Amino acid sequence: MENYKILVQNQKSFFRTNKTKDIGFRLDALQKLRNAIKKCEKELMDALKADLNKSEFDAYSTEIGFVLEEIRFTIRNIMKWVKPEKVKTPLTHIGSKSFLYSEPYGVVLIVAPWNYPFQLAIAPLIGAIAAGNCAIIKPSELTPRTSEILERLVEEIFPKEYISVVLGGVEESQSLLNEEVDYIFFTGSVVVGKIIMEAAAKNLTPVTLELGGKSPCIIHKDANLKVAAKRIAWGKFTNSGQTCIAPDYLYVHQNIKAEFLHHLKDAIRELYGENPLDNPNYTRIVSEKHFNRLQSFLNNGEILLGGKSNPKTLVIEPTVLGNISWEDSVMKDEIFGPILPVLEYDVLAHVIDGIHRHPNPLALYLFSENNNVQQEVVNSIPFGGGCINDTVYHFVSPYLPFGGVGSSGMGAYHGKGSFDTFSHKKSILKQTTLFDIPFRYPNTKNGLKKI
Ligand code: NAD
């Protein structure tokens, strides 16, 4: 195995040259990254097809297009973000001025998962570059074609001592964690998130943890049911449910359940056709292990829609499960696949209690036209972020920092949120020497005396 000590040391030495702090250098790096991505767009789409059977539409809209937009937004705003921010100074500090300097940490380690293997490696990199850091990316071993292109793309435009990609799995990831980097940005499961944080604690390395969990979606009795059904079907079944912020399960008000499910079935058919298993654009499950795990949920409750699968192509139909309770295995952990269990409720308080009794969700979605209901849900449940009357869409706004809370993660990124994540805010007081206010000094002419 390669010696990562040397790689990290070389990056640290390069960082100390201060080149990466130069704004022209950062802008140039972002432009290079944008051009390189555009150049290998087709190759990337092919790789995403091979790794996950992602359609060109999905590959572009959820991976390539997303990061190109993030680069464009960063280039447009970086000059504002890098300026030292002048803040207020109290009267006690008269004569001085106060500033916050955004300073890069140094060498950043980015560990990425397989479900959006390109986007979830590159989006943090954009923030790391913008803030003036060096970076090492460890992409997922489960999507080898995409990870290889990522490595080639980075190698072609950046020297290793600035940005580097390390291919491999758990072993490589743990070797990198043994090195003393200056920041760790991890996206992945809760279980591995804990391992990362433990490793980071040894060197007191700051971390961002973008984790997962069960994200609820509540459909209240006053919701626009047709619109809700379409937006939920899209948010849940895009990428075959292998999205960290996909609605994991539904809480549907009992009065509208039958009508809503009717719309949901229509919406799923409209998006994936009568026979999703034969749809060439339907994403597959990443591995046999995950396929078998998901397959085991199909005997929970009753199948209201879908339920068929193909172990040869690793595809599972968009599936809706009824007659489900919190005791079923499908309700124990994040599903991360195209299976959507439906719980029903009569009063909102039961929903709030139900969610409260489980770990903090990464996302929460509520469909309701009632402002009081919206406020009650937003104010009384802890979750990373989410949408009212939509699903997943908050993720793609550069103005909304994205991240979890509690077991769904810590820290946030996207847009200025990424720049801030990868910057230490150095507080500087700039004092005048024209005068010296005496009140802070002990009142004595001959040194300190006992009173
Ligand atoms: P994972 O935690 O298994 O792996 C993520 C990365 O960690 C991979 O690069 C892997 O090689 C590495 N890794 C795995 N085991 C390790 C170990 N023991 N020590 C060190 N490194 C290790 O996650 P995954 O299966 O790739 O992704 C799915 C999970 O990621 C889901 O739980 C999902 O919710 C979460 N996720 C979260 C977000 C988010 O933005 N919050 C986005 C996508 C996925």
C-alpha cells in the first residue's frame, strides 16, 4: 500500500508555500475543474451507467450539472466571501477595529460514498479549493468506474501535492485516517461516521459528518394530494431510493390515505412505466448485499404497489408497503432503496411523538397548506433540513447549507456554507497606538502592591 504519510507531508509543505491562499490560484483551480468536468461529461455518464445504471438525465441533473452549478456559483461569489469581515467593536475597545479572517485549514481529507459517487466527492472539493485548502479525496470502492474517472480527472489538472485522489476501500480509508490531516469531511453511514469521529479525536481534527437516517414525509389531510404524490414519487424513487435525503417512509393522515395512495400509484406509473424492471433508465441497486437486504423487507406488511425484483440485474420495482408499524424490520434502519412504507395517523401529535422517539432525521418533508401545521412541525421536531410541500429540492439550493443534526450528522455545506465549512474564522483586533486607555491597567505607579 502507498505511503500516505509522504502524500500528506507533501501536501502540508505545498500548503505552507501559501500558493493555495492566492485568490487567482483558487479561481484558476475552479475553472480548471469546471473545464475538465465538461470535457469528460460523456465518460462520466458512461461510468455512472456502468456502476449504477444511472440514466443520462439522472447522471447530468443529480451529479454533473449539480457540481457545475456549484462551481459557477462559487466563482461568482468568492471575491465577497474571502474578504475579511468587519464586525462591531465594543466601546471598551475604543480606538480599535475588529475583523474575521477566513483562513484555510490546510490539508483536507474528503471520504465519499457510492450513491452519488461523483457529486458527493466533488461538491466538498469545490468548497475546499474555494477556501484555499489542499485536498485528498477517497471515493467509494463500490463504484469503481466513476472513482477511476475521478482520479484521472484530478491527476490531469492538479499536482498531487495540491489535490490527490486515493482509490480503495476500508483499508485505504483507515490508513488515511491515521495521518494527521487538518480537516475531515465525511459522507456516509452513521456507523462509519462514528469510526471517523473517533479517529479524528486522536488528533483533535475538526470534522464534518454528512450521515443518514430515516427521513419522514408527512402528508396532512389538507395537502394538495396530486402534487404531493408526484413530488414524493420523484424524491423517493430517483436513484432507486439510494438517496440519503429520500423520503424513507410516509405518515399519511387517515382521512386522505386512500385518495393519496391512488395518486401515488399513478405518479409512479407515470415516472417509471407499467414495467419498471424493464425500464432501461431505472437505476439498479449498487450491490448484491444491498439487494438482498432490501429484498428481505418485501415480506413486511402488505405490498400495495410493485414488489417484483430481478436478482440478475439487481433491480427492485418502486414498491409501496401498507399495514406497517414501527415494529417491522423495514422501520428499524434507513431503507436506502425503492421501498416506501406507509404509516397512517389521526392527530399530528402522534406523528411528532413517533418521530421524536427515533434518531434525528437528516431530512423531513411535510405536505400541508396550513401555516400553523407547518410551524408546529418545523418548530417541534429536530431534523437536518427539509421542505414544505416538496421533497429533496432543498439540497440543490446554494443558499441553504445542507447537513444533519445529532445522529444524522454535524456541520453543513453547499454554496457559502461550503466555503465556511472549510475556513477557520480567525478573529483579529486591530488596535491603535495613538492613545492608550488606562482603565484596564491596575492603578499603581510602582508595580502591583498588596491592598
Ligand atoms: P459507508 O459509510 O459504508 O462508506 C462511506 C465511505 O467510507 C466509503 O468511501 C468507504 O470506503 C469508507 N468506509 C467504509 N467503512 C469504513 C471504515 N470502517 N473505516 C473508514 N472508512 C470506511 O457509506 P456508503 O454505503 O458508501 O453510503 C451510504 C450511506 O451514506 C447511507 O447511510 C446514506 O444515508 C449516507 N449518505 C449521506 C449523505 C449526506 O449527504 N448526508 C449523502 C449520501 C449518502
